[in-house]
Amino acid sequence: MLKEFKEFAMRGSVVDLAVGVIIGAAFGKIVDSLVKDVIMPPIGLALGRVDFANLFLVLREGTRPGPYATLEAAAKAGAVTLNFGMFLNTVISFVIVAWAIFMVVKAMNRLKRLEQAPPAAPPEPPEEVKLLREIRDALRRS
């Protein structure tokens, strides 16, 4: 049983999948940082110093009444919030990841097309067709 598991785990596709998951998780963290730390601050600044991570709607007041300056303050007070700013950050992260994956798949498809052998030359026509073409060409010349 252990030998079977070892064969399964060391099969190429399983190892490739594991590598893909690990790289994908690391890439997700990079994209998350890109959105939160690079993309959203200038957008927030352009929109009047808005921190998208702190855009929320209070659905129910907490033990301390609002208004709450930050999402963290609302959470500490026990308020129920709708965190649409965090959702917006997540949507932007998803779009970046989806675009990157699309570009990788597109490049891989292009490489596969280049690797494929050129189409085979069409088969030579039968002898009768060659003779008929010669007759046709001779009649045109006369």
C-alpha cells in the first residue's frame, strides 16, 4: 500500500499540481499586496483620501454606538458591518490574477502551436490528372 501511494504521489501530474498550488498561493499574496499597497492607495487619494479597506456600512450598532472611524473600531464595538471596500479589493485582486493566468495560458497555447509540425504537403495527384493537365496546357498553347 505504501509503495502504491509513493507511485501515485511521485507521478508527474501530482507533483506538477502541488508546485502549481504552492506558486499560486505565493502569487496570490503578491497580488493581494499589489492591490492593497500599490493600486488602491493612489485611487483612494484621488477619490479624497478614501481607504478602501475601511469602506463599510453599519448594519447594526455594536455595544458602543457609532460612528466608527475604521472597520477595526466597528469590529471591536461588536457592530455588524457590510464590508464592501474589502470586497472591492478582493474583486480587483481576482481580476489581476485572472488576467495573469489568461496571459500565461495564451503564451503556452502560442508555444504549442509553434511546436506543432507544419502541415504535410498534399499528396501528389494521380497519373491521369497529370496527363489531363498536360493536355489542357497543350491545347491552350495551340
